Amino acid sequence: MRITWPVPEPLMPADVHPALAATARAASVAYGEARLAFTRLELREEVADGADGTPTMRVDAIVEGAIADAAKRNGANLLSEEAGFIDNGSAETLVIDPVDGSANAAFGVPLSCFAGVVVRDGVPSEALTVWFDTGRAWWARAGEPTPYRTTGRTALDGASVCLMRPKRGTEEAWQRVANRADRIRVLCTTCLETALVAEGSVDAFIDVGSDTHRIMDLAAALVTVPAAGGVLLDLRGRPFTFDHDLSRRWSGVAAATPQLAEALIEVALG
């Protein structure tokens, strides 16, 4: 069975970096065409091993291929989870998660997105996250005002928290956080969930210790969340780096305030 509803054009500001905007549009078009061409099970099928060592779903491969073509046309390097680093001779690199929430995207659960940043000399300057099924976009440029504001919550008790699904070995930490928060959501798309932290729809997102995230899973949040008044930290205090080693992993914590982030980390670590 195929997913027949259309994927809309991304609703982006006019002054998004041209290469970042082009790759976001290419991703949306490719995902929309893939949903019409393949069944849910075909989109979910693992067709290769990515540069990060994890299996690549067909939906990821299709969308990333379109992104790679758009990056090349626009003269930007690309660092992506499936292809790794593609050198197009530029001083700027797009660090992109082509489809965050791949399983959702493959099966038609409308919670998946494109997310990317522009990086120069290891510093992210601009971020864009596009929710595929709505076209809604979050954009921020480092050091500039943004319309998004976090909730400003400082206390974990009573907070609304997005949690990464519990994984083996993290169940007790997951339950400790869930017991303290007022409302828990598990959306299975980190890039979208951290964007919701930035705009104040939820108070925080946390991976309680599974070390699941690659740099492209958190790259957009590194710009968008601080620009909105929040923080993005690693659970164990490791710095975020934009090198080409996709074996690196983090447990990301995005929160409305530093105080809430520290409270989440304290409870998760027990």
C-alpha cells in the first residue's frame, strides 16, 4: 500500500542560505515522489549500509540522493548520515539529516523531517528544519533574533518532556524522568522534537543515555534552541563536534533553560 497524500513545498523565509534551501526543497520533492512510487514496506526496506555503520532504508537513500545532487549544484560540501562526507570544493559544508524519523516516514506516520545546518570552519551559522507532512519550517541564524521562544521553564516537576523511546539499558533512567514530568511524548524524531522545544510547544527533549545521536541529528538544534533562549547539551558533557567521524555518538538534551537541562541530566544519571 502506498502513501498517496502529497508532501507540500517547505514554507521557508526568503533569506535562507541558497544551498540549504535548495536541499530542503529537493528532500521534500524526493520524499513525495518516493511515497507515490513505493509501498510502505518497500520504503522501509534496508538497501545498503550507511557511512555511519547503520542500515540505510530505501526512503533515506532516495531522499539523500536528491540532497546530494542539490548540494553539488549549489557548490556546497555535504556531510550526511548515509553518504558521509562529499567534498564539492567549498569552504562551507551542509550537515544534513535527510529524513529524521525514517521509520515514521516509511510507514506514513506524519512525524518526520529534513534538518540541516551550514557549517564553516567547524562552526554552524544557520539551521533549517522542515516538517515534511506540513511544510512547516523552523529557521534560525546564529547571533540573530528569532521569533521562537522556549517556555522558560526551570523545574522538571510538572514539565512537558519529549523522550527518546526507551532502549535496552536505559529503562530505569527513562522511568525516573517520566515519573517527574507531567506529560511525556515519544515522537521518534529528534530534529522535530528539538524544534518544538525552541518554539515553546514542549519544555524539553532528552535521550536518557542510549548514545543514539550522530552530529546531524543534533546539528540544527545547536543553532535553533539557543537562539530561542534554550540550551542543547550532551548528557555526559561531551562537546559537539563537526568532524567527519560518524562513529561519534551523543545523548542529546534540549531544554527551555539551563536549569531544566541540569535537572533532567541529574535525574537521568541517577
